[in-house]
Amino acid sequence: MPGTEMFVQSLRNRIRAMNTLWERAASDLTLAQINHHERAGVLPMAFSFSHFIRAQDQSVSRVFLREEPLWDRAGWAKKVGVTVQELGREESVQEMEHIGFEDADAWRAFQAEVIARTSTALDAITADSLAEVLMPQLPPNMQNIFCAIVIGPGAPLRKLDVLECFVYQHGLRHMGEVEHGRALVGLTGMTS
């Protein structure tokens, strides 16, 4: 397998493996556990789930499928009963620590749809498509995000960066929060 094909397959495998962790993490959580708020200044697991899976939905839907995100198109906010509608990119911890869900099964259904769409989008990626430039550089309000560090100052944002930064690396970062949150409610982590 040539190097570029191996890289593309590795990216697919990594994102799918990470999404398996998200599925496992949500599978046994009760509503009380996902909404558990340890104390002021600490975000509940509902934040990590909402923030990351919705960000994945936006990234894959808009960039790779050129569609409206599922969250908006199918009215998932109402189905899930999310208490804070904002995504949490620019909001404070104090604002986002009040996020919660009213229906954990609806959340799991939404998450499953996002992960299935991501898997479908991954089937279609190629090295050439990943090299496509989406913008010549990140806008000023995104210069302090992790992706800006990854791509470097003044560098273009490519489709590859969307998958690497906003899906894969972002997902792993927030999975760490979920694993810690699971420990706080007496559950185990996702891997040994």
C-alpha cells in the first residue's frame, strides 16, 4: 500500500476507533450520570458530549457532505431536551456548567446518526480531497485554538486539518473529560 493510501486509511481507522469510544462511553450512562455536576467550575459530561459530537456533526456535514448539520435539520435540540443551546466555543465555564439533557436515549440516537454519517464521509476521502484548501488562514477569532497551533501561523486550513483537529484530536481531548466524568460517577474508563 503506497504511503498516501496508508495515511488515508490510518486517518479513517483512528477516527472510527475514537468514535467507538464515544459510543461505548454513552452506552451505559444514565441521565443522572450524564448530567452530574460535581461542583462549580466543573463541566458535566453532557457538555463534553454536546460540544464534541455537535462539532463533529458541523464539521462533517458542512465541509464533507455540504449539508446542514443533523442537529439543526432534524430538530435534535428539542428531542434531546438540551438545556443550554450554545456549543461552548466562546461561552464561559460558568455558562456551560448548566448544560444537561432531558432524554439520554435521544442523545444516543443523535450521536449514532452523527457517527454513521462520519463513517460514510470517511469512505469518500482521498489524499487529494484532504489537501483541498478551505481558507487561506484561520480568522482572528480562531488564532488561539488548538488547530491554529497544529497548522501554524498564516497557514491554510485544509480538509485534512478539519478531520485531524476538529474531529480526531478534538474528540480525544474531550474523551479524556468523559473518562474522568465517568470515574466521578463510579464508572470505568473506555480502554485498559
